[in-house]
Amino acid sequence: MKSKKLIAIIATAALMLPLAACGNKAVATTSGGKITESEYYSSMKQTNQGKQVLQQMILDKVLEKEYGKQVSDKQVNAQFNTYKSEYGSQFNAMLQSQGMTTKSLKEQIRSNLLLTAAARDYSHITSKQINKQWTKYEPKVQTATILVGSKADAEDIISQLNDSSNKYKTFKKLAKSKSTDSQTKNNGGKLPAFDNTDNQLDSSFKKAAFKLKTGEYTTTPVKTDDGYQVIYMIEHPAKGKKSQHINDLKNQIVQENMNNQNFMHKVVSNVLKKGNVSIKDNDQKNILDEYLNSNSTTNGSLGQTSSSSSAK
């Protein structure tokens, strides 16, 4: 099961191509002549990708000024290491395939964390919202999965688990030998922890997982978009009392707000307006109109990157 979160964050970061300063320095030379920085810039800024890069650079500058002190290197590194662990031995190949480096991914992670800080700032959370969130709250659970292509294969795996005296040990062995999920099979099928706000995993998977207690596994195959899955619950913490999870509930509300396009459009609009942005390039002077004009629509995608960070 590939991480849709990391794929999304990479997709955004891959757009972060350099908008070179105007100059006559050669970016490339050919037998037919050279391509200068100014030529490259003039061509790049006319493309949708170039415009998105400039939009994102402007937003990042404003976010850094307003919320930079709220995002630490420790947070960035922690999220980076989570992605690295999830992709395992394929992590470097994934970055390379997207034309990225460790540095550029960390920059994008920081950008997402800054956006999360802004969303948290504009999420004016009430007691009513907290009470509502509590009704659907699930603490973060740790699961493992075995993904196969057919229901019969999943049923065979469940049968072997039923006959085993050490269920989890057998599950890890079967994950390595049977699972078609190249991202998790060599790690016993283990997935990153998730809670009820996760919007990347298949809803059928989450529904089945949340029903399991620690040490239990699904006794019928779970059909998802990826195939048929057998899920093992490594750790399912008790829900506990609402008073124990106020910060978690606030984090979840912020995370859900970040998945709301209209909400995030307003956040980005307010941040940019507060940032006193002035576009000096005449060709790009309207690039932020959809955010800076009061009558703008919500069709823009600026700042709408996948964010798996937790609001504090």
C-alpha cells in the first residue's frame, strides 16, 4: 500500500523548480547557441508550473515570517524520518524518480508544517466542536496488513493464522512471503499509525481496523481499492475519557479543516493579504487575484498539499 501522503507531497515539491534570476549567464549550451537565465525565466514563468512555483514561493515567504518560530527542525526531521521509514529501501529511488533530494523534500515538509500552523491559527475551536469531534474520535492505531489479489488468497492466509499458536509471528512471515504490497511486506506488513482523521487509507480498511482489539486480526477478507487485505491490530489504545484527549481532538479538528478546500482558501487568502504582497513583474501581477480579491472563487490549489502533520 503506497503512501498517498508522500506521493502527494512529492508531487507538489517536484514543481519547485528554480526560477532563475534574470541574467545572461548560460543555463545550458548547445551547438545551436546557449540558453540564458533570462530566457529560461521568461519561458518558465509563462507555464502553469512556473506560476504555481511563484505562488508557492510567495506563500512560503509569508508563512515563514508569520509562523516560522512555530516550526522546528526537529518537527521537520521527525516527519521526514517517518516517510523514509515507510518507503524503506525504495525511498531514495522514489526521490530520484521525482527529481528530488533530501533537502527539497525537507523544504516541502516545512512548507506543509507552516501551512498547518496557519490553519491552526484560523481554527477558532469551540467546546461544541470538541464534543462533536469526540463522538467520532479514534486514537491512533498501529496495524499491519497483507495485501493479495484474490479473496481466496486472503481466506487461505486467515486459515493459516487461525491454525497458528503465535498469530503475529505467523502474520509477519506471511506478509513477507505472500503480500503484494512492496512497501510494507519486508516490514511485516506494518503501516504508519493512523486515526479517524486519515483520508488516505481506504474507508473499508479503516472501518475494519477500528473494530479490532490489540492482537486481533480480520477473520474475513477486507475488500479495498488495492485488492483484498488481512489486517492485524498491533496496538489499539483505549479511547479513554474526553478530558484526556482535548489536544488530540483539537489537532483532529485542524486536520479536518485542512482537508476543507473552502476553509483553506480563506486561510491562504488571509495570510497573503496580511503579508502585504506586491507583485513587481507585470506579466505576473494577477497571479494571486483569486486569493487577494474579495470576490475570488475557491478554485485555486495554492497551499493545498497533503499534510500529515499534527497541530499542537
